[in-house]
Amino acid sequence: MTFERVNSFAYLGTLIIADNNTSAKINNKITLANRSYFGLVNILKAKNINRKYKVIIYETLMKPVLMYGTETWVLSKTDELCLGVFERKLLRRIYGPICEDIMKNCIVCMMRLIW
């Protein structure tokens, strides 16, 4: 019996690579979590669902897909940035955009009213 030699394969949801490239594993996890995100994007866009429940959906359905097997990763700065960008994308969908200029203008208007 002979076995085929491959460079990478998935085992228990984790990508096993011949050269043990952690960046490729992290990009694979981001892709898998992105798929779960797009499966739930209609729920996250819904206006009639409370943010609290959207956060619960994020923490129970999307975050575990991304974080499975992270205890064996060795992160570089670029890997950390990729994970941060992906997490901010999900949280922006849940909380919506925050316009700092509007907040600053409101504070300025309030200060003028006080004076």
C-alpha cells in the first residue's frame, strides 16, 4: 500500500501544511469564518434584532470557527493585523459605523449651549 504525498490537507478542521506555515493556516481560518459570516449576514443586517443578540450570535457561531486551534499558532504582526481587520469587519456589521465627526460636532454644540 502506498500513500500519496501532498503538501497540505485538512484534518479535524485544521489545515496541515508541509512547511508549517502559520500564515496560511490563519488565512484558511479567516476564509472559513468569512463563510460563516456570509451565511449569517442577513441576520446581522436585520434592524429588528437587538445588538445584544447579534453579539451572542457572533460569539457563539462565528468566533469559534475563527479561533479553533489558535493555541498552536505563532503569530506575526501581519497575522495579528489580519485577524484584527476581520474582527473589526464583523463588529462594524453588528454595531454599525461610528462617525466621530458627528460626535465631536454634538459635543461642540453642547459646549456652546452651556456657555
